[in-house]
Amino acid sequence: MAGLFSKVAKFASSPQGRAAIEKAKAAANDPKNRAKLDQAVAKVKSKGAALQRPAGAPPASTPPASTPPATEVRAEQVRDEPVPPRPVTPPPVTPPPATPQDPYTP
């Protein structure tokens, strides 16, 4: 990735890169393009919101009241006794595949 970034940085500092950057800035500041971008963003946001929650459900910005905060630890979640380690079992040993006998050798 460092090679790609170096190439992009080198292009951006070249005369062709500076011209491309200026052209992109001009296109971004154009009111017509800005309106198209805003419409596209609004369309994506509305589709994403419709897919994430069922119709009539409230937005998911606030968690339900019954969910405790993530930093709260309940007493039943804390264990005082150490957890014993699980026994380690070696992988099963498989015999090598049988080689076919050549009927013509003594």
C-alpha cells in the first residue's frame, strides 16, 4: 500500500496532478453537481434506513430502555473462582496409506 500512496502523492504534486485537482475542485463547487450529489446521498440514506428497520419502527438512534449501558457490569457476570484450563488432546494418529503390492515382484 505504501507504493500506491507514494505514486498518488507523486502524481498530485506533478503539473498534471495539480490540474486534475483543480478540475475536481471546480466540479465539486458547481451548484448543479452539488445538487446531484445531495440527491444521491439522500436517496442512499433513505434506502438504507428503510432496509434496516421495519415499517413503523422508531429510528435505531436510541437503545431500548431495558438495555443496560455497555460500561455497566452486573454482579452475576463477575466470577471469583478461576476457570480451569481445558485439557489439550493431541490430534488423532492416522496410519500411512497402504501401498498396493506389485504382483510381479517376489
